[in-house]
Amino acid sequence: MKAGKYLGEVRGELRKATWPWDPKEKGVKKYKQLIDSTVVVLIAMVLLGAFVATVDFAMRQAMNFLTTGF
């Protein structure tokens, strides 16, 4: 009985949620906002990864320079 009430409440809350797609559109156009957001996240991940790798490389070179002598 508790599980049925819980599932009913979950279904009600999911109906209130806004989803990142337009239910009126068909095909890939339906998911335009979802695809755009995914692309933004992927680009941000690549840029952040490149930044971290660059800083790591620079710090490693600086530490090698400082520890091996001038």
C-alpha cells in the first residue's frame, strides 16, 4: 500500500517537472535544447581538461627546474 502511494506521488511530481525537450516537435528537433546543452557541457569539459593538463605540465616543469638546480 505504501509503495503504491509512493509511486502515485512520484508520477504526480514527474508531471510537474519541466523537461528539456519540446513535446510538440517531431524527430531530432524535439531534443534541440537537450542536444545544445550536451554540446556545451562537452566543450566545457574539453576546455577544462586542456587547462588542467597545461597547468599540470607547467608546474611539473617548474618543479623539475627547481629540484634539479639552476
